[in-house]
Amino acid sequence: MKRVLIISPHFPPVNAPDCQRVRMSLPYYRQFGWEAEVVAVEPQHRPDWLDPTLLETVPAEVPVHRCGAWPRRLTRLAGVQNLGLRCAPFLHRVAAGLLRSRRFDLVFFSTTQFLVTPAGLRWRRNFGVPYVIDLQDPWRSNFYERPGAPRPPGGWKYQFARLTAWWNEERTFRGAAGFMSVSPHYFHELRARYDWFARRPQALIPFGGPQADFAHIRGRPQPRPAALPADGRRHWVAAGSLGPAFGHSLRVLFSGLRRLREAEPAAADRLRLHFIGTSHAPREALEPAARPVAEAYGVADLIAEQPGRIGYLDSLRLIEAADGLLLLGSDDLGYSPSKVYPYFMTGRPLLALARHGSLLAELLERLQGAELVILQQPGRLDAPPREVAACLARAASAAGPARVPRNEVWFDENFTAEAGARRQCQFFDAVVAASA
């Protein structure tokens, strides 16, 4: 049995997107020949994202080692809140102690807190253990420098993040034994940036559908979520954050909703669109993302928005109880949201808006099961609002939305959490063999 040390600063009870691959894979690593231990940050350092119910989904036999971090109440005086920067020396101390005391075959960084990954160079040099980096997001990105992109958030913090990425990315990535990613676009960017990158082992592995999590909540039934009242209307849900890159999708969605209201006001009134957990900001700084756009299109009374995050298991219960689901694509062509897979597993009707040429559009066309509206397609720039209005009209009708055939077999073979864990372990085996 091989052994992997997983570095995941965010980990249950912290509910963060970048810990979900590890959390969903842990129940399956052993059956594919790997024992896992996890190094994570003490949860009190992310009090804004705590979700204790997630602890129920972590296998009891997996050791989780906790490290400290500089308190945010102190570091924010200097404008520093990034968890990777705050925890780096503490995490190094805990992980180095584990690597010194017993044998590990591999270190696996599965996090978007990239400032902890340079430690992999030191551990490889001191302990001879190769490391793999999971690219759930790009570290260096030129998204905000592209023509037509929104203004970058964060002011000097954004510039500092760019500087640290420029300084650390190449040397850290050059020392890695392999790379995993949710998006081929991230690999393409790195191949264009570094001529050596193409020679490194690479594996494209999505997060996967959380079948164990659905089994967990279905075994513990609860009343219908209060956010979806039983008022005779059709309640459609979009779960997850909506940053500036989702502006175009929101405008098209609400333009289509306005068209429906103008043509069939009674049908529009039978719909309510719910946007849940739209902001990652601290509770005291929460601001709506969807409502201002809906107000601009005159349809704010047809939506409900809750910017604050809700528990992960509560979000699964919410999307299972919804009459339909909304999936909004980003302006980033490499955007590959993990929510696709739980959405698919609910069997609920799905209206998706995705940019032409995006990874999300390609995935949904292959998976099927969704009414897909392609945005910014040459020659069809005016079509999406009309298509959205038609989809929403079907959603509001007595017959309900059209049932789109689904590629169930392909999904089960490639996109369950168990299938993802199997592919991860196969990749780990290949990396260790190549490193030896």
C-alpha cells in the first residue's frame, strides 16, 4: 500500500470549493492502493466558511493533521487575509515533521492556496518525496488584462497576488513531478508559457459527482427547504458564487426573463429564480451579485438572492428540492464548475448558459441532459435572450420543461467521485514510477 500526504489548507469543517476533490475522494483511495493522510489548517482560521455537517462525510480512519496560521485579526491590519500566506510556515512545520517521521511515496497539493506549494521544493530536497500539484484554478492569469475584461478586484492586493505568482510559479512548478487539473485550458496556458511543461506528467481529472454525499442526505430526509416555498410557483435555483466574470450570463438570463414577461406575463409570474451563496465575501461585507442586474432589466421581483453561503449538504438538499436548476457560465473559457456533477445527479431540469468554445459548453454537449444556450457565438449574438425566454416559458408551462436525454453511461464511467479517485490513484502510481 502506497502512502500520500495531502496538503489541503481548507478542509472540513471548512466548506471551500478547493477541498471538495480531496473530501469526496478519501473514501476510495484505499481500494485503489493508496493510504492518505491530510494536512489542513485549524478551522478557526476560516470562521466565515464553517460547515460542521461536512465532518460527517470524512472517513474516520483517515488521519487529519492540523496546523496553525497567523490570526486574521492581526494580519488584516497589514491588508493580508490570504490563508496560504498566513499558514505557510505553520503548515511547513507540521508536514515536514510527518515526512521526517515516516515514509510517504508522494505529496499531493490539492488547493487554490498556491502560496503553500513552494514548500514542495524544500520537502523534495530534504526528504526525497516527489510532489503533484492540482490545478483547480490558474495561479498566474491574464484574465483581467484581456480586452473587454472587468476591472480587477482588490486594488494593490491583486497586484501583490500577481507579483507573488510571477515570482513563485515557474520554480515551484518546475520542481513538481506531475500535474492534475480540472481544465485542459490551464495545461494549454502553461505549455505556452514554459517550454519544459509539456514533458511533465499531466492528468485531466474533474471533481466528480458526490454519490456518497447524496446517499448521506437521502438517508436523513428533512422538510422542504424554507427558501423554496410551496406556493404553486416553479422555483429554479442557481447555487454558487457569481463574480464579475458572470456578468454576461446574468444579463442574457435576465434579458430572456424580461422578454418572457413582456410576451407572457402570467407565465413569468409562475417562475421564481433563486440565487444562493453568490458571494465569497465575509458576512459583514456581503453584497448581492444577481439582484442589481435583475433590477436593471426590471425583473427583480421575479428573483430571490441570498449572497451568504449555506452548508454544503444543505445546498445538495436545496438543488434536489428545486423544480429546475440554472447553471451560468463564466467569461473564462477554462471555467469548469464542479456543480455540474451534482446538478446532473439530481435529475432535475437544467438550463445552462455557456460561452461558445468554452470547456463548460463542450462538457454539457457531451453529457447532455441540459437545455444549453450558447453565448457569444459568431453569427448568433442576438439569439441567446430569445432562447432563454423560450426555455423559461417551457419551465413555467403546465407540461414543464422539455426532458433532454442524458448520457448516463458516460457520466458513470468518468464523472463519479469513485471514478475520479481511481484515475487519481492511477496517476499517482505513474508519477511515483517515473520519479523512481
